[in-house]
Amino acid sequence: MHGNDPRAFCRNWILSKIFGTLRMVRSPKYDGKYLHALLRQYLGDLRLDKALTNVIIPTFDIAFLQPTIFSSFELKQRPYKNALLSDISIGTSAAPTFFPAHYFETKDANGSTRAFNLVDGGLAANNPTLCAMNEVTKDIILGDGDFFPVKPVDYGKFMVISLGCGSNRKSRYSAKAAAKWGIFNWLIKDGTAPIIDMFNAASGDMYDQLTGSAGSIDDCSKENMDKLVKMGKDLLNKTVSRVDLETGRNVDVPGEGTNAEKLAMFAKQLSDERRRRQKLPK
């Protein structure tokens, strides 16, 4: 959005940090109005069924206290989920304590109304890979013609490229300190939101270490944007690694090359698969 437009947050990050923390005690840190306006502007009246490819977008409905997944694959069975893409985007990005929860309604062909009360999808699936694989598997079981003959559980034929936004695993907490926390400290502690950090870390994987301001989700200063770009470029040149599930640390995988080389390989595989599908009889 306009090259990471800082108006989605605040022009002055230092002032934002001070006043935002105070505001978070009684209301969301940001009102979200500018972000909402941008999404309405760029997505307009487009609905889920107009997406250029199949998409799966997790959200969390606080009225039912359960995840709500907006999936292209589900529209035939659940037409009431054919919501505006702008509403879905606002809902899935409504991180508690940062942006307000989002309410909207949809109507199906029979005029029946469905209400949604949504917050950030990260509460349900911070890493939505399993959601995507689940939806594709269900579609294969139903016999959708978009997929070549494959058994639903033959995951060796699935190719997943999961692009995360990093993790600040150095912001750790101790039971000794947390044992003394009340509601306020669980929500706000030294400029962070521990309970949100823990929910996100519990359902996501670590791809690279983000420290200091780089680990903040709302530091949109030019200095921090430049820092993130540099970190991304450096990450491309690093050796492919996997997460050690015991320690949460990245461990290099011998013989796998660099991240840039692996991404180039994935891109070629995707290109070859697209050409193969284009040759199939319609």
C-alpha cells in the first residue's frame, strides 16, 4: 500500500509508541480508518469468488469463539461466505489491542443474512499452511477437476511455499516473572503484548530472527523499512535451514544450498506445472 504507507499506523513511530501504549489500556492502539479506506479503495466491490486464484484466509469470529475460514473451495457449499475481499482483509488483520474488531454481514441468493464479528486470523492460524492443505485435501476428496489424480493423504505430492514475516524469539519470558503479572502485564509489558506474542508463536514457525524495532509490527519508519529490506536480502543468501522443534532455533540443512537457490527451484517447478496444466484438455 503506497510502499508501506506509514499512515496506516503513525507518521512518528516514537510518539506512536508512547501514546499508543497509553491508548491500548482502554482501546485499540490504532483506529484503522486509513487502513480500511485503502482496502476499500483498492479492492472495491470485489468478492471472494473474483480472486484471481484460489485463496484461503483465516479469521477468528469472537461471537462464536471459533475460527472462520474464508475459502474459495467452500463457496459452493457455503455461499454466505462470498464476502467483500475488503471486509475479509480488514477482519483478518484486526490484531487485538492494535486494531478494532470488524463487523459485517453477507446475504446469500435466498436473502438470508449472516453476521461476522472478526479479529486477526493469527489467533486461529498464525501460519495458515495446515488450513490450506486441509482445504485442498477436502477438494480432492470431492473430486474437483482442478487437481490431477492423487490420494488426499499423499502429501509427498504437495508443494508448500510458506512465506512468513519473521519472529522475535529473543523476546522470551520467564515463569518467575510472569507469575507476578496481572491482566495489565499480560496485555502490555515493556512495549509488547505478551499474550498476543505467545499465541502467535504457538501457531507459527520461525523463519528468521527479528530483533529491536525490526520485530515490531507497527514501526513503519523509513529506517526500519530499509532495515527489513536488508534483512530480506541477507536471508536469501543464507543456507536453507529448518526449525529444531526442541529449541525453536534454525539449523542449517547440509547440501540444500541457499534460500535464493531453493526459491528459484520452486519457481521453475511452479512454471513447469502451469505449462503442464495449460496443455490439458478443457
